[in-house]
Amino acid sequence: MEGITGLVDHTHVDSSKHNYDRGRKIMTQEANYVITKAFETGCQEVIVNDSHSKMNNLLIEDLHPETQLITGDVKPFSMVQGLDDSFRGAAFVGYHARASMSGVMSHSMIFGVRHMWINDVQIGELGFNAYVAGHYGVPVIMVAGDDGAAREAEALIPNITTAVVKQSISRSAAKSLTPIKAGELLAEKTELAIKNKDKVKPLTPPKNPVLRIEFANYGQAEWANLMPGTEIEEGTTIVRYQAKDILEAYQAMLVMTELAMRTTFS
């Protein structure tokens, strides 16, 4: 949701805040531009996975009627729930830059994460989700969001199509397209991404990956380290986990970040 047109701070993406209802309407409209163009371009099935916060933001009554929506939590694979090797491509819409990078509301899962790595590759939510798609042989053919998300996607995935709906001014300000103009851009880029899908290779994850997460404080690392199989790297707030595959690494990341959120700052 942080990469959706016009949304720039927590009042747009937090269900308890005054701008949230506007934010979810724009989010739903933005999803529809992509869905509609996908069907028009020949796609036979489109599944949408709501991937923000409690993952129940999209207004199902306003979505394209042929869409199937995965909504709510807890989902075993969170933002990539429902993805398997039957899909020809994935599009990430409303995405943001990873933690510690320039971009609107940039973060990685929780605000207590500074950095995440798979082996030596630094990733955020975008990269981790793309690795899971790659596990199934599915290419990520398009990323839509702010300019920070686009730069991140282009560095990870050659030939990917990106749609920049807003330019970051700071972490809580942007120069944004209007929803109508963003919709035109998204439709154009969706058509292009589907046309060029065969030029994009899946982001293949390494075998037996090592997941490393650097937290903002040691208390968060201690909580994450309660998960069996983890260790804190000495002298750091980095928690390390040796996984059998990227799916196990992904679920380990979910557990570690959920545990880390239990830390209090009082």
C-alpha cells in the first residue's frame, strides 16, 4: 500500500487513521487498472493477493468481477500466498523501497529491520517475494510504486517493466501523479509487461540459503533469536538462519520479524 498513488505517510495506510479509507479506495482502483488490462491483453486468470498490514484492505465489491482475491491473515506465505508454478508471471503493485533506502515509507516488513540478506544479496520485501516466485519458475514481470521501488526492481531483475506513480521527496512526501493519470500509466505498463514477459527470467534463489536480518536494537534480535535454529552474530544485532530452501527462509523471516515486534521501547 505504501507504493500506491498519492499515499505518503502512515495516515494513508494505517486502518486507525483518518486518511485510510481514501487510501484503500485508491489502492482498489489501482489494482483494477492492472487487472482489467491483464484480462484485455489475454490473461485467462488473475489472482490478487492483498499484501498490506492485516491484508484486508482491498474492497472486494469494487474489484473486477472475474478476479479472485486472497485476503486476510494469517497466511503461511504472506505476500506470496497462492503463488505456484501454474502462473506465467507476477506483478507487484503498490511496492516501496527496502529499509534504510530512500523512498516513500521505505521499510522491510517492520520498522525494526535495518537490512535483510539472502546469502550476500541485500533484499527487501520486493526481493524476497521475487525469490519465492523464482522458486516456482515464475518471473516478476512488473513492479509499480515509487521511484525507490523501481530502482530496486531494476537492479534485481533485468528487463522488468516498472511503473513509477510517484517520485519521493522524502520518506513522507512525494510528487505524485493523480489517480487517473496513474491508472493510464499502469494500464500501459501492464500491457507492455505482458508483451515482454518472455524477456524476463525468474529470480532464481540460491540452494540452502542463509537468511540474515539486522535489527534496530538488541532486544529485537533477542526476540528473533528465540526461533529454533537461529543465532545472533557476535557484536551485532544480526540474526542468522540457515534454511533448506527459500520457502523455509521466507517463513523464518515472517516468524523472526513477528517476534521482534514484541520488543517494547519503554
